Amino acid sequence: MNSLHETHSTYSIRGKESNPISNPVKSSLRILYLTNRCNLACTYCYEGLGDTFKYGGMVPAIPSLKQLIKQVDDIIAEEPEEEKQTLFLLFGGEPLMQWKNMKDVMLHAMLQKNNIHFNAITNGVLLTKPKFLKDFISFFKEHHDIIQKFSLDISFDGVGNGERVYRNGKKSAPTVLKALAMLSAIDEEIMKFRWRIRYTIQETNIDRWKEDILHLNKTFNPYRIITSIDSAMEDKNLNAHEKLKRDISSLRSLWKTKALNTPVCGFFCDTCDECAGTHDYKYYYTDKGLTKKQLHSENMGPFEDSGQWDSSSLK
Ligand code: SF4
């Protein structure tokens, strides 16, 4: 029997000609950790924030702007060629909690190289704060060159999800739905802003994930919906396996008939091999500098058990 991950990827349609795995000019994914702080404490947090908050929290690790600028300069010095795209993943914790640094990093990088792209992954909570949203929108309105090279992913695992929670255990889903509504309300004539939803299929939403995808498509019409499988989900869960296959087939049928019009990465998209195919290595930068390098095909996984970022894994 295939693993759930294999089923997930086997069901995607990939055109051989367009598959950039054969493209010799590969980019590297440069993951800049802007902070290990977060305004949520998800139970499954890969940074272990769900647990650490319970025990008083881990030591804050927030790189200074000076450190971030040096990381950007080092990265671009390593791959200055314009035919090679440098992809910065602005990550956390919750990266928008370091919005000022994020803006300055993008402004600085834009002066160094043209062929770059920024992707930020957020839980969306800050976007519901009017003051924050105003500044966020006005920054991109002022910098049309950056908005062309920026994509924002909002993590959302479904209505009623009890895993993505605040520190007091309150569910974050209603807030994130509000954020999605705010993003979808941005007038494209005024600002063409590309944002996507990241949806992790897990034990707790396997029964309704397809309905969630259809709802997200219809209500918010994001640029894309990116799906993945929670690594904690048991492959031996036969029901989950069959359900996943049935739902993927059903979504693909809806896609063909145009009843679903948001591309669902992993199932329909044949242009980028779910983005990862364009990258050879992933590099992780924290306040301790470059802490890890791994092949894109390896699972990101947690930063092992030290509770601090681990430089010993640097290969
Ligand atoms: S939003 Fe992300 S970083 Fe924050 S607690 Fe949840 S999984 Fe961890």
C-alpha cells in the first residue's frame, strides 16, 4: 500500500516537459527565521511552541536587522546569477511579528538582485488588526516592484480546528477566517496581491477537508490552496487512505468541470512540482546564522530536541 504522502503526490498531475527537475538552473530555498515567537501555540507546532509555552516558553531567538542583512548579502553573493532565482522564505514563529525587519530585508534584497522572490508563511492573526493591515497594505502599494515578487501563505486547517490555538486554548479559526475575508476584499484594481492558503490534512480534519477546500475556494477565492499531509497521521489508517483517494478524485473532477477554480497545489498543478522541484537545497538561517542545510526532498522536521536552534546539523 502506498503511504499517504505517496498517494498525495501520485495524484498530482505533472507534465514531463514542464517539470523543472530536469532544469539545470536550480534555485535554493533560503529560509530566514525572523523570530521563534508566535501569537499562537498550536498543539503540533514544529517549533515546539505549543509545548514550550506550557513550560514558560523557550528563550526568544530574534535575529537583529544587521544579522538579517548580512544573511541576505551572503546568500546573494553565493548565487548572484540573474538566471538563478533566489527564493527567500520569511519564516518563524510568526514572521509578521517582525514586520519592520521583514520590510527592511525585502527593501535591501531588492537592491542587490532582480531575480528574487519572497514568500512569507503566516497564521494570519495580525492581518485582522486594522493598524497592522493599514501599514501592510500601504507598504505594498508604495512598492509595486516588491509586490510582484512577494507571495503570502496563510495557514488554515479548517473551521472547528482545535490544533491551531491561542495560548489559552481558544481556537484561532474564527480570527483566521476574518483575515481571509480581509485579504479577499482587497481590490485587485488597487493592489494585485497574491495570497494562498496552506491547508494541512490531519486526523482531525480528514473527514471534512474536501468540504473545507471547496468552501475556501468559493468564499475567499485565493490564488492557490496548498495542501500537505500531517506527518503524524498514521499510514495504517485505512479509512483515511481511502477517504483521501476518493476526495482527491472528486476534487479533480470538480476542477475539470470548473466547479472548483482555485488551483490546489499537489493535485492539479503541473508547472512547479509543488514548488519544491525547483530547489536543490534548503538552507535555514536563524539568529545563530546558517544552522542547517538539507536536500529539498528531505522533510523539514523539527529543530531537534534542544529547544534551541541546532548548529550541529549544519552539513
Ligand atoms: S502558527 Fe506556526 S509557529 Fe505559531 S504556534 Fe502555530 S505552528 Fe507554531
